[in-house]
Amino acid sequence: MSLLPAQKINCTDYSIYFNDWKQLSFSISNADYSKIICIVDDNTQQHCLPILQQKIDRPISIIMIKAGEKSKTIDTCTKIWKEMMLLGADRHSLVLTLGGGVVGDMGGFCAATYMRGIDFLHIPTTLLSQVDSSVGGKLGVDLNSYKNIVGLIKNPNAVFIFPEYIQSLPNRELFSGFAEMIKHALISNVELWTEIKSINPLERKEWSEDIFKSVLVKNSITEEDPMERSIRKKLNFGHTLGHAIESENLKGSYPLLHGEAIAIGMICECHISYQKGLLEENILHEITSTILDLYDRHPEAVEDIDAIIPHTRYDKKNRDGIVKCTLLNNIGVALINQKIEEEEMRAALEYYKEV
Ligand SMILES: NC(=O)c1ccc[n+]([C@@H]2O[C@H](COP(=O)([O-])OP(=O)(O)OC[C@H]3O[C@@H](n4cnc5c(N)ncnc54)[C@H](O)[C@@H]3O)[C@@H](O)[C@H]2O)c1
């Protein structure tokens, strides 16, 4: 049980609750739902579901998927939709997504499309999903290992964040989530960047305030531009090359985690910002060394540059085949819709390989 007080962020059409089991129980029990279905993966079934079941006094049906990004496919959605039908889910049922970004993005997508859309609540259980993926309504799945190609933007009825879930998270996953916190700091302000730089994730015992601040960054941007027509693209910093590296690595048997790929993507996109004369060299070095101090180096992940670059053609920010990227002008100053050239991407990937 968390000792920290319950907190809440009010968004336009839903709320994000922190440390509030009472409100979760109320949200589930008070509405007249015909059935409650909880989507979990094999890890969250073991580590997170028992805590949830203690707090909720209604029967919950469980749908379990295999953990990991390779499950985030339309085939897994088909399995979920079929199980929902077998369980007798109707338009008055409620879906809970209990897991990281994979369960949240895919479970939310299944709920948002089942019988043309039923209610769903996100209960994110990884650092990444608590600070990032559960907020802002992006739902969907990968296609042929291209990231998030099929999906939609639809907010859940509410998000419930319980930082206590982080306790059972493996260290690698913790660092993966921390990459999105670094991104939020880099695109928002120097103060948050200074705070983030001082955190050692392995020593952090209490994450609530850090998560809250990171969610404030994400939420203020997605509230202003929910459909990603303009400033929401700032959140894609690190993701043009990060997604390309992640997609290429998904082909292997021991792929990078999302945040690990984004950490590399941020270094590369800072280097492109530097190549274009947007970012000073000392800031490039400060960001690069901060990230490299935290993350294992993965030169093998960018070995095949010729295979990585074509993935950027499927980036959702592109227009007319031109690769558009979010770059940094300074810490806290992100520039959207920046056209980047193949040669700049190559130089940036070489920089990461050699730095
Ligand atoms: N929708 C968005 O706006 C958005 C933003 C960022 C990332 N994403 C997506 O999020 C996904 C990555 O999310 P993720 O990093 O949470 O990955 P994930 O969902 O694969 O979870 C990571 C691992 O941690 C395990 N796990 C989850 N909670 C646990 C807990 N409390 N204790 C022990 N193990 C636990 C999971 O089973 C999994 O093995 C990617 O698909 C990415 O594209 C979406």
C-alpha cells in the first residue's frame, strides 16, 4: 500500500489518477458494467493481477497474452476479440488493461474497436507505460514489425497509475521506461533535465513524484494537440531512428526494448540536430554522455545501417516520402517537421557506433 496521497490530473475527457485504489474500485463497481475483463500478459498476471484482485470486489475475467513486443500484432488482437466473445462481452462490458505499453496499446485497441468500441481503463504497470504510453490515447499494433502501423487515437475512460507496481519490474525494463522520462525532460525544460540527470534509477526507491512530473509533460502536450497535427510531434523526439532501430532488431531473437532503442534514437537525432547547426556540440556531448552512462552500448544494434534506414520511410510523421523528424535546438527546445536526409542519418548512426 502506497503511503503517498492520491493525486489526480483532469484531462478534457478523462482523468489520470495516482495511488487511488478507492477511485478504481468505485469506477468499476459504480457503473453498471455487465462484465469486467482484464487483459494481462504472463508477467503481469503473476506480479500485478493478485494486487488488483485484492482491491476489487467484483469478479474479473482474465485474458492473457504472451509478454513482449513480438505479441503486439493483429493476430493477438484476433485472439483477444475471440476470447471476449467467448466470455460473453457485450457493449456494456469494461476492459481493464493491466500491463506495460504492449498490453495497454493493444488491449485498448481491442476495446476501442470491439462492437465499435466499449469502455476501457488503463492500469499501466511499467515505468514506460506509467509516464508515457497510457497517456494521450494512442492505441494500436505493429505490422510486419513496423511499429504501430494499425491503430487509432482514443482516450480511455480513466488511467490509474500505481507506482508500487514498479517494484517487481526487472532493471532492464526500468531503464527502458526511464528513456521516455529523459525524452520528456529534453523536450520540455532545463529544470526537469537537471533533475533527471541526478536520478540513479537503481537507487530510486520512490518514483511517484518523478512519474507525476513526467506525466504532466506528456499530458500538457497531448491535451493541446490530441490528434498530433503539430506540437504532439515533439514527443516523437528520438523515435524516427529509434523506431527504425527497434523494428530492425525485432527480427532477431534478443531484440532491444523500446526504451533502449529510443535512447539510441535520441543520441542519433541529437547528432542530426548538431549536423544541421541546430544544437551546440557541448550539448550534444552532455546528452550523449548522460545517456551512455545509464545504458549499455549496443553497437551491434546499428551494425546494418543499410537495413535500418529504409524503416524510416514508414514513420508516421513523413509526408510525400520525405522523412520528417523532431530535432533539438537546445535542451527544452524541440523543433518539429524537420526534413532529414539519408546521409545525415548514416552519419548519426556511425556516430553512435563509434562514440
Ligand atoms: N501509446 C503510446 O503513446 C506509446 C508511447 C510509448 C511507447 N508505446 C509502446 O509501448 C510499448 C513498450 O511498453 P513497455 O516498455 O511497457 O513494454 P511491455 O508492455 O512489453 O512491458 C515490458 C515487460 O515488463 C513486463 N511487466 C510489465 N509490468 C510488470 C511488472 N509490474 N512487474 C514485472 N514485470 C512487468 C511485461 O510482461 C514485459 O515483459 C511499445 O510497444 C511502444 O511502442 C506506446
